[in-house]
Amino acid sequence: MGATLRDDGINFAVFSRHAHRIELCLYDDTGTRELERLPLHGPYDGVFHGFMPGGKAGQVYGLRAHGPFEPERGHRFNPHKLLLDPCAREIVGQFEWRAEHHGYQLGHPHGSFSFDTTDNAASALKARVAASQPYDRHQAPRTETGKLVLYEVHVKGFSKTHPDIPPALRGTYGALAHPAAIAHFKALGVTTLSLLPVHYALDEPGLHDKGLVNYWGYNTLGFFCPSPRLSSQPHDPSAAAREFRGMVEALHAQGLEVVLDVVYNHTAEGSEQGPTISFRGLDHANWYRVLQDDRSRCENLTGCGNTLNAAHPQVTQFVLDSLRFWVQEMGVDGFRFDLAPVLGRTGHGFDPHCAFFSALRQDPVLNTVHLIAEPWDAAHDGYQVGRFPGRFLEWNDKFR
């Protein structure tokens, strides 16, 4: 899925089971001027495809999805909203909470059942095509499970006031690879850094309204993008990935592993009252879990407004693709899954033998890295300590 760069151009693939039509909107390098709008072909088994001959890395684009706006059935298509590709490797623009990003009219008597025709393209986030860069995992250390010494760390919090790290590096990926940081980790006997979320995330509107930011990052929108806030060049879409890889390479060279805290349980679009930025506009009823007795509402098993529908085959594939990307191209050595029971929820509660866990176990890339579960979520049967399969380690709140 997403944009795949080839020698002769770019292949685009987008999942949407219920869209009637999807348009690929091409932009200039700044993302401010639309150059061309092309229809994607399909759907073929729920996937729309298109090939752009001669396309190069750096191409900026967005998507428009045409389909039913029937909130009572879980469908919230709105072609007036330019959408971010869920598989974007680089993201252009700075998101601002504006009414135009909602698929419905804020303040309308019918609420989220109303329809908004304001075009949001001028201020919408857009994807930028990036070349694939395989990571050489031969240099990566491998610590046996029984010998792991995890050090949970926030990239910014660790280094922002560190006196031995140059001010220009403080609060960035590069700071964790500085000799002063590495010396500290080694003095503690650490084998593995467990980084709090580094995926591209948004601030919740409630925080934004108070002039605050989501410091912790548990509100992901870009599951293939390192956070630009932790880069020394936050306005350069390619800098975050480049600096993140450099950090991993430097840590590996010193025998230190990197595990990521990942949030595949919900997205930054929030509840049905939230904006239409990406997943919602492409196929709300499949990307998210909706209540069976009221499909206009998101099932909220996370306490964050929505729940990613990991039981859907294409969503399962999306999560696996994202995980593989972070291992194969960014070099990480494992994952700590936030609210992990969500990934094992089918229509009959938590299933440790579900399709997602089976696929994870059989994947030749992912079955070799560290897998750690936070074994609870916000469902009525959310406490699943001791029930995760195979190679999973689990956080233990009793011990903690």
C-alpha cells in the first residue's frame, strides 16, 4: 500500500472497500499548488491502484475519496476533504485545528450527521514520496530475552537539559547517540532503549485550545513517519527519518538496541466528532471499529475516541507493513505495543490466536525482534495479563 517508487515511476495503492472513486491529487514541492488530479483504477478487492510514469522521490500528493456519506451506516466519505495517505513515509505541512478539516459542519443542529462542503486542501497535510532505504541489520546487536535491561526513555525529555550534550542537539534523535548519552546508558548496564512514541502524532484539540501540546506522543497519525518534533530540522520532511536512522546506527555501533513504543490501537482522528484527515475519509467503517447497534458511533476500547479495526485483513496488513518498515528501513529491534489487547480483538472479545498474532508469529522479519505487550485496554474485559501468545513479553502492573 501507499506510494512505491520504481525505476520507471511511482505506483500508488490505497485501500477502501466502500469508496466509489479515489482521485490522486499531485502538488508542487511546497504542497501549496495542485498540479494535476488523476483517477485511480479500481477497486480490485478493495484496493485502488495507479501508476505515474516518470514519477520521482519528492512528489507531493493527497487523496480525495468519493463514496456514500451515510453516518448511520458508518460511511463518512467527503470528496471536499483532501486526505493524507495512511502509508505516507514523509508528511508535508503543519496541521492546524480548523473547522474545514471536519467532514461535517461544526455547530450544525444535526452534528456529525451534517455534511460540510468546505475544501480543506490549502491547509491539509500531504504525503511526499520517499525512496526505500534498506537498513543493514548485520550491524544490529541481538540481546537474549533473559538478558534484556530495558531503559524507557523520552527522546526530548532525556536530553533537553542535559549539560553534556550540545544545545543544538538537545531534545532530538541525535542527542541519544551523543557520547555523553551512550556513556550514561552503559554505566547503567542498559542493553536496550525503549523509546516512548516517536511516530508522527497530532495534539488533541482540547490541548490545542489551551495552548498546550501532547508531549508524550500517544496520538498517532503517521505510522510510517518519525516525529519531526524530535528532529533538529522539524520543517524538513526528510530530516526526521535521516536523523532517526543515524541515531539507530550509532546506538547499534555501541551494542545498544532500540525498541519503540507503538500505538496501533487508535488514531489522531478521534471519535465520530473528530476531523476527516485520513483513515476516516478513506473508509471509516473498515479502518475503525463501529458499534454494531449504532454504526454512526466509533467503538471506544481505548479511551481515545476510536479503535483501529485490527481484525480487518487490510488493517492487519497495514500494521504488519508498518512494523516491517521500522525494522527493515529504520533498523529498530522490537516493539512495545500500547493497549495491546486491541490488536487481538475480534467480534468475540480478545483472542490470543487471532489472525494478527498468527501473522506476526509467521512473519520472517517480525518473528525475530522483541515483542512486548501492554496487556490491557479500556474494554470491559481489558485485563489480559498472561494471555499473550508465543514470544510476547508482557508488562506486569502487579510487579511494577
